[in-house]
Amino acid sequence: MQACLDEIIKKQVNLVIVAKDASEKTIKEITFVCKKYDVPLIIFGNIEENSHAIGKKNRAIIGVKDFGISNKIQELVNGGEL
């Protein structure tokens, strides 16, 4: 989680995806930082699904750096609108 927080603070992340089954503390902390640095946050999927989607294991938080990809993900999650 700390690596993602550091990247948010450095303004290197355009979107954060947090698994629904992440700990309450993790969700609370990442939500606070995202609001503070004006980074969109999506609570989506579970740890296993999200980790598999990026080819990693046990990832509760995903920081998306690519602007185009982050916009497309937000568009898909919001039903076609940003």
C-alpha cells in the first residue's frame, strides 16, 4: 500500500482501484489520500479478481498511471460516462 500512496502523493497515479474486500483501515486510508490529492477512486471487485487481472498476487490496491487507461476504466465502470 505504501508504494501506491507514495505515487499518489507524487501525482503519478490517475486512478486508484481498491478491492471491496480490502480491510476497512486500508479503504479508509486510501480514500483519505485520494480525496486529499484529487485522485479518482473506484471500489471494485475483490482482491483475488483484481490481482489476477494485473498478473499479481494479493493486491488490494491498484494504482493506474496511464491517463488513457484510467479514463477508459472510469468510463466502463460508470456505464459509459466519465
